Amino acid sequence: MSDPQHVNRYDGPVFIGPAHNNQLAWNSETVTQNQQVNSAVAPGYEELAARVTELLRQLPEAGLGEQDREDAEAAAGDVLDVITQPEPEPGKVRRVLATLRGALAPVATGVAAGTTVGAQEWALSAIEGLIV
């Protein structure tokens, strides 16, 4: 005789392990979430921080697919994490910016499925503003 199988049924989010700085939207058909990063930006990176913050603000209306938007949000968050360090490593800044540009590239080139012309133009402009 075999033991009965245990099945977990969860009616909400389940976190296994640490869950820091998360934002959740649950049982919503449409939602807009914003997150403020109030960390001090390292000297010399203020303009980049403003560009990335503006990019994050515009993402929900940019016409990106869900996966492209999530990738861009994560990459932008990585940029902000690096430039709010007391002394960001220039090489690390270049790498996280390259990741962010890479997340936007399929949209800018029209390779991403369902990309609108407006989203392409927006992504191309965003990429051009991420050169340090």
C-alpha cells in the first residue's frame, strides 16, 4: 500500500527563501507599479541615474511585451544598484549598462515579437542615452 500523495494548494504568493524589494500585484487585470530608489547616487553618475529612472518610469507605457519589460526592469535595477555603491567599479557599470542595452536591443531592432513602431523608437532612444 502506498502513502497518500500530499498536494499543496496555495491561494496566494509563496516565497521559499529571502524575498527582498519585491512588488506584487495580485488578482488585478491591470496594474501600474512604481518603485523609488532613494539611495545616494555615486558622484558623477547623477545624469545616468536620472536617465535610468526615467526609463523605468516610461517602461509600462512603452509597448513592450511582458518578458521584454521584465528583463528591462531587472537590468535597469541592476544599473541603479551599481551606481548607488559608494565607489562603483567603472567596469561593472559598463557591464550592467551593456546588459540593459541588450535587454532593449530586440525591441529597438523590431526582433521582439509584437514590437510596435513606437516601442522601437522609444527603445532606440533609450539605448542611445545609456552610453557612458
